[in-house]
Amino acid sequence: MAIAKLPTPSTPAGRLHEATLHSILGYQLAQASIVTNALYTKHTAQVFDLRPAEYTLLTLVVENPGGSMARLAKALAVSAPNITAWVDRLEKRELVVREKSESDKRTQMLRATAKGIKLASQATAKILEMEKQALKGLSALEQYTLLELLHKVGSLRATI
Amino acid sequence: MAIAKLPTPSTPAGRLHEATLHSILGYQLAQASIVTNALYTKHTAQVFDLRPAEYTLLTLVVENPGGSMARLAKALAVSAPNITAWVDRLEKRELVVREKSESDKRTQMLRATAKGIKLASQATAKILEMEKQALKGLSALEQYTLLELLHKVGSLRATI
DNA sequence: TATTGTTATACTCTATAACTATA
DNA sequence: TATAGTTATAGAGTATAACAATA
């Protein structure tokens, strides 16, 4: 199947032509991220005092109790010192704790505290509600399809 | 229509569970961006000596000759000093030029030089080729759908 | 008064290098 | 030798504040 002709080539905000950039996935991801970042900053960041990276890290720890910091670094494609700094902050706020592993004493196993689990849960509820509201212009099928296709692109990481 | 059950909730790289994050658009955008950023860094950044922001800015100037810096700032959702710095770099490399507007003497109109137009064109060809190669696992319809849905999300910027 | 653009400055995020402890 | 994690440090990228010129 041939790729169909692409529609109106103009940026959402600036009314600039973007015929070329329209077909570039990286650019469209960046533009869409402007929207989700703005939503997050406006309605979630202050309320829960969680920056995007903190929220993501906390949620991954909640869902993966006992996971190591090295695994988090790989999952988020950031450096190890980076993870250390973020975990430091979450630990100071008593949202997660480090536990020495018995089997491999180099490893730090991470667990979320009850406080951390509660905060992550509340933040998630807020984000989902917020995105649901903002994405009303997309049908449920479109929203589902978008998430699945993005997940598929994310999965390509192993191949590059 | 109800949203269908979501499939395997694991991160592409780290094999971490992410049941919650799977439904969060902001997270999936970030994960997909890891892939496109890696592709760009690996195959385009060095070859053309253009960082992502520089490529985007240059391309927008190529496609919008005479546009102002204020419009670029809006289109990319960054601050004015930021745009000044990026344009400075592109101008030093003789890829774009600033021109004083006659009608509004506060405004700087931007134009790409022949050199800038050529470089942008070459970089675009490379990026498209690279993304095509990397996205082979997605059908043409899926790729088209993804770009359209992302554009639709980007267009929501006006509404938030 | 408001807007365009610049300069000065500081903050956030991330990375590399060097190190310790362990495997 | 290689890996997990930390510390120190530097580099991107971005933002706010203050300013000049113009509308």
C-alpha cells in the first residue's frame, strides 16, 4: 500500500508551514510532547510535587518492587548517576527505600513505601483524568491505537 | 466504544512491568522519543553537525522564509532568548540570515541561505531514509496513522 | 502600554570520568 | 575483568529578569 498524501502542513501553534517536518516522526513526537508536558506541568507537577522524571521513576519502582537501579537506567535510557540523583530525592521524601541485596551485595533493590505507593496512585489518577479530558477530540479507538503504535515504536529500541 | 484491554505491559528495554504507565500518553511519547533520538544522534547529528533543535529550526526557516523569531518561539514552545541563541549559531555558520523588517522595525525576518537550504534538504533525506529503515516493523498504514494521530495531539495545544 | 529581540544570569537535566565494592 | 552504584564535575538546554527599540 502506498502512503496517502498528507494533509494541511502547518504547526499547531505558530501557523508555520511544516510540509517536510510533517512526515518526520521525531518532530511529531516532540510536538505532541509539548501538549502532554504542558498538561502535566499545569495540573500535576505542583499538586503532587513530582517532576515528570520523578513520577515515572516512582511508578516504575511501585510496579517493580525489588528492582535494581541499573534496570531503571536501562528502561529510561539515562545514565547511572542520573538514576542515583533521582532516587536520592525520592528517598529523602520517604517515597522509596534502598535495600541491599543479599544475593549480590553490589545491587540496591528499590521498594516504594506506603506513602510512595499512595502518591503514585493519586498522581496516576490525576494524569489519566487530565489526559482523558484533553484528548476528548480523539475517539477511544484513536487513543488506543496511538498508545499501541507508540509502544510498538518504543519496542524498536532493542533493534537499533 | 469501550477501550480494549491493553497487551503485555513491559518496557522495551528494561523488561520492567509498566501496567500503569502503558496507558499514559506522556510516558509512551517519551519512550518512543528515545528511539527517534537515538536514531538521529547515531546517523544524522555528526554527519551534518546539526543538533535536533538546529535541524528543526533550520527546516522551519527554510519552509517559512521571512518568518519572525517570535513565531518560531511559539511554534516550538520555547523562550525568546532560546531562539536568539539557536539563530546565532545558525547565522554564524551562514545557514540563515537575519533581515530587518521594513513594516515593523522591531522584527527580524529570517531566511535560509542556499547553503542552509541544501543542508536542510540533505539532512531531511537522511532522516526520512533512517526512519523508514527503522520503522520497517510498522506497516505503511500504521506509520501514516501514527503521524496523523500525533499531529492531532499536537493540534490540541491551542485548546489547553 | 505592549511587543520584538538581546544580554546576563541561573536552574534543570544529563553525561563522562574516577572511584569503591563486589562478582 | 566486568558490573553496580556513588561522587565530582562539566556540558547541554532552558527559563526568568532587565533592558533597548519600536509599535
